[in-house]
Amino acid sequence: MTKNVILTALGFILLAVGAVGVALPVLPTTPFVLLAAICFSAGNKKLAAWLEKNRVFGPYIENYRAGTGIDLRLKIASIVFVWLGLTVSMLIVQTLWVVLLLVAVGIAVTIHLLMIKTKR
């Protein structure tokens, strides 16, 4: 397999995970979309251009490049929904290693959200 094929396939996988993150507040969308954009830009320029112009995913890339950040209310709501979703999952699963993994994911997502510039 060539490098371009591998990067393009990886880009699609990352984009799929990012797409799931649009619907599930537990999973961050932006990092996966940005990683997909990097893979596409190195592996397939047409897909990179398509992703940047896409009405769903394009704004994630644009906001990141411009450094405009996200609204404070959206940031707070995102953190609340992440922890609500994780808490429900923890109560359902009740397996120690899964609970610890979910806590680690929650902390990482919260840190990521807090590090994003806040629009004023």
C-alpha cells in the first residue's frame, strides 16, 4: 500500500469518529476532524479541499485556523453534557477499569474544551 492510500484511509476513519462526536457529546469532534484534515492534506488534496468546504466539518477547521474559539455558553454546555453522559455510562457499566477509562476521557475532553479560546 502506498503512503497516500494509508493516509486517506486513516483520514476517513478519523472523520467517521469525528462524525460520531457531532452526535455524542462524550466524544470530541474537533481533534478528529483536524487529524482527518491533516491526513487528507498529505494523502489526497481533493479530499482535503472537500473537507475544508464541507458545511458540517469545514467550520471546525476554519475556527481552529482562525483561532476564533467557541462561545462560553457552548463551552459550559459541552462540559456539562460530557460529564452527564459519562456519569450515566459509568452507572450502567459499573466495571472499575471502564469507569476509570471514562473518567480519563472526561478529564481529557474537559481540559481540551477549557484550552480552546472562548469567544467574548
